[in-house]
Amino acid sequence: MLTSLRPLRSRNFALVWASALVSNVGSWMQTVALGVVVTTRSHNPLWTGAVAAAAFVPMGLLAPVGGALADRLDRRYWLMTTTLAEAAFAGLLAVLTATGHAPSWVLLVVAFFGGVAGSVGFPTYQAMIPDLVPAGDLLGAVSLSSAQFNLGRVIGPVLAGVVLYAGSAAWAFAVNAVSFGAVVAALALVRLPPRPPVAADGDSIVQRIVAGARIAAAEPGCRSAIILIGIVALIGSPFIALVPAVAITALERGKFGTSVLLTAQGIGAVCGALVLASLVQAFGRRLLVAALGAFPVALVAYGLAPSLWASALAIAVVGLCYIGVLTGLNTVVQRRAPPQARGRVLGLYMMALGVIYPVGAVCQGAIAHVVGIRAVTVASGVALLAVLAAIAALRPGLLGALGDVRPPAGDQPAVAASAVTAP
């Protein structure tokens, strides 16, 4: 546990991490409140699904653009700019909702553009992480970032419920707008180390993305991580979108069951993120391979669980294994990507996850409508395990190229941290 928390000793990372947690809680409050508003006004589940798409689709499509900008612009100032844009769109949502005159489609358009601002800024946040901590703390920093996201997913909806009960959705949007100020304030207090010169890889965004794709394809570890996250996103990740179907259709526990399962999955993910760095110290790459193998097994157990509480326990283990996979693969990309192209390679990694995941969710949802949600959940676990076993047998170099995610030997955090100074 101490190893996982060690990155917080770096003042710059602690500032950015804490501010990101505040902002993430606000974003989840907005997501919940917006869903309530459009569902109440339209009484159409299609609009409810559109809320999630408005915020999620831009991340999958625009992450490479954000990555290209992260490699070209001053990362600190660019992230401040996109964060202020997100705050502005959240504030506009608050005003439109408070006046009560804007139709649902207008609210969704505003939320979509807020998602666009976040999508072109998030690769910059990811690319900054290695500059905020010493090399030996990188895995812990990525793990804490994952824990931060999942904490926000647990805390945000709870606070949204309180705000909706005590006030209105407009207040939730206003709180989200204010929460972005924490990120801007934190970024104003940090300084990043000098970056290497940017190579002349083309003037247009498209040319920069293509150059980044070539770099990712040429680096074995990055190439393997992107391929594997695409496989996991298509076959394994859809369990997240299908949680309500498991709770409502298979377990017949309605909204309460959905809340229990989502909370259990979030708790499992947070626990996994907090212990991951300590385990990697001992097991290195073997832990990432073990997480890849354990994740589909846990999915099968989740699909076979006979009751709500058995399902909650199983999905907590699923969340723990899943965060190990995501964090491990993300760390491989962070460590292996050249610093001058890190944003673009991370953008491609996030696009692989963001674009393929909804495709898998739609396909599995359609199949579940015919054969049942339990059968699909079990089949996804079996299929993912079979694919990974085939890779291990036929293409062992794909797993071997991930390298060792263990911190570099002899790394001294106190010395490395001195490279990043605050004003």
C-alpha cells in the first residue's frame, strides 16, 4: 500500500491528482444530473443513452487529435485551456437548466462540446504524468489516477443525489463548473521539466497523428499494449455497460441492484489500483499477464453468480482484475513511448479503448437480447480467455514485448523528483 501511495510524496503530482479527483467527482455529478433532466423531460430511454454517448463518443474519436496537440503545444497551458472550456460548457448547462427553456437536444449538444474539450485535453493529462513523478513511481502514479477515476465514479453519483434532492440539476452543473477551477489552480502551481525538441513530423494534425501511429507500430511494447487493449475492449470491457441488464433482467433487483453492482465494481477497482504498485514490485510483468488471465475467469464467475450479493462479490473481483489490466497496459505505453510522441501514442491507445468498447457493448447487448445476459457474460469471459491463450501459444512475442512493468532498478525518487520544481 505504501508503494502505491508513494507518488503523492511528489508535490506536483499530489496537486494535480487531488484537483483531478475534485473535477472528476463534479463530472460524474453532471453526468447523473443530465441523465435525470433529459429522462424527466423526454420520458424516452433513447435520450438517456444519448447522454452517455454525448460525453463518451468524443473521447474515442478525438483522443488522437488531443495526443497530437499534447506533443506540439505546451502541455500545462493546453490542459488549462481545455479545462477552462469544460468549465464554460458546464456553466452554460447550469444557466440553460435553471431558466428551464432549453430542450433536451440543446442540453445534449452543450454536453457534447464539453466532452470534446475534455477529449482533446485528457491525453495531455496522461502525457504529463511521467513528468510529475520519478520513473520508479510511474506505475503507482498511473494506478492512483485509475483509483481517482473510480473514486469519482463512486462519490459523484452520491453527491449528485444529495444535490438533486436538496436543490436542482442546475446546482449540480454549477458545482461541476466550479470543480474545474481546482485543476486550473493546481496546474498554475506546477512546472514541468524541459521537453526534448519536437521533430518536424508534418504541419497538419493528420500528419502528426500518422507519424505517431508509425512510432507506436515500430515500438513493440506500445504496439502490443494497443492490440491487447483493443481485444479486451471488444470482448471483456462491455460488462460495464451491461451491469444494469444483469441487475434488472437476470437478478430482478432493479435500480437497487444496479447501484450495488456499480458500487462493488468501483470499490474493487479502487482496491486493485491501491495494491497494484506494491505487487508489481515483487512480480513485475508476470502480474500484468496474471491480470489478463484472471480477468476473463472472474467474468465467468460474475456471469454464473446466483444472487445479488454473490454477483457483487464477483464483480468486485472483476473490477480489481480489470483495473490491473488497464493500468498495466497504460503504464507500458507511458514508459515505452518516446517522450516527444507520448501524447500521440497515448491518444491512439485511448482511441482503441474508446472506439472498440462501445462496439463490443452494442454487439453483446444485441446478442443478450436473444440468448440472455448471463449467457453473454459467461461467453465473453470464455472467449477472452481463449483468445489470450491462443496469443500466448501462437504469438508469445506479443506478451513478451510488454517488457517489465517493474520500476527501474536503483531509481531514487528523491533525486528524480528534483527534476520537477514548483515556483
